[in-house]
Amino acid sequence: MKLIILAAGYATRLYPLTLNKPKPLLPVAGKPMMEHVLDNISTIRAIEHAYVVTNAKFASHFEQWAESYNRPDLHFSFSIVNDQSTDDSNKLGAIGDLHLVMRKYLLDDDIIIVGGDNLFSTDLAGFGEYCEQKKAAVTAVYDVGDLEEIKKYNAIEIDPDGRITYFEEKPKVPKSTLTGIALYYYPQSVLPLIDQYIKEGNNPDQPGRLVQWLYPRVPFYTWKVPGLWYDVGSIETLEEANRVFSNL
């Protein structure tokens, strides 16, 4: 199983903090967000190698971070992948970056994808176990508990087995407060469909769009995130995450 960490965004909503530093390397509770992500996802023992996909502006930042990152107990190595984009005008998008890594490294294995700015208060071993059990596409979901709040994300409806029956990006009239987040599992059998999605010219940004395209085509399941989850998209969310994680 391979891990892809999405870290190629420019995070303009966090300016000036991200003018000269990538968002996943901003500190939360005394260490870079990226290290919180690795702490929680490294409990999935099936991961053999990780790819951190970033951009030309910040590739050197991640390379320097990787050289200084000291985790003797980490059971997998990782590569920094430069998608060669320089700003929002020529970025590949999250799905484009996923596809780039798949093609560049000829991936033919199960894949876990996580956003480098997604913070979890508990480890993700349960996600790995659920995915290995299902051997089908899985997205982690979180209940934001508010129909107004869900309009900023996506809304998901599921059947009693946890399979997606409805998915809508940024719904205007949501019926569910359950949202899919940037933590996905795609078994080897689904990878040709990701290739097809890109080749057909579909939107390469926003990883939820791939979920929306896939769920009518293949069984797509959900795993509810235990504890707290933060998608750090604004200075206010960053400050809140810093307060919460400093007290964990």
C-alpha cells in the first residue's frame, strides 16, 4: 500500500503566513502540520512508502523539512514530488497531482491519499483496517453537525452499510451534515478509473469531485472519523487548531 500526501496548494487565504512557507509546514502545537498527519497515519502498518506531492515554489522547503525530520520508528520512507506548478494559474489540482504520482511512479497498488493540512485528534489505524476489510473505495467522513456549515464542503448520504448513495459538492440545499474529507482509499482495481477521469478532461481540482464521479460507477464506502478533525483553510481555523492541539 502506498500513501500520497497532497501538499501542492498555495493557500492564498492564509496570506501572509503562506507567502513564503507551505501551509502543511506551518506550526500547530509546536510542530508542522505535516508531522501531525504523519503521526496519525503512520499507525497504518500496511503503508510501504509515502509520496509528498508539492509545487515548484515550495519543493525545496519540503526537501529541507524531510532532511531534518527525525522519526526512527517510522516504518516507511517517503519521496518529495515536485508537480512543477508555480502558482494558482498553472496548478495541477489535487486529482491532477494524484494522477501525476500514479503515472510518474507507475503505481500499481492500493493507495491512501490524505491532505497535508488535515488534522486529526486520534490516530487512523481504524481507517486502514476498514479499508483492508472492504477492498473498495473509501472516503473518511465527518459530521459537521450543521446544515449551514456543510454548504462550504460537500454533503454525503449513505445506506445502512455505509455505502454512498448521494454526494454533492457545496450543496445549496443539503439534507445531510456528513461531509467527505481529504482522506481516501483507492484499491488497485480503481486506479484505471482515476486515469479515465483525467483523460476525459474532468475537473482535476477538489478531490471530492472524483468521489462524485466514482460513486455511481463503483461501490464507494465511508468511514466516520473519531474525535476531532480540522481542515485548516483560514487563519481563524489555524488559531483554533493550535489552541485545541496544544491541550491534547
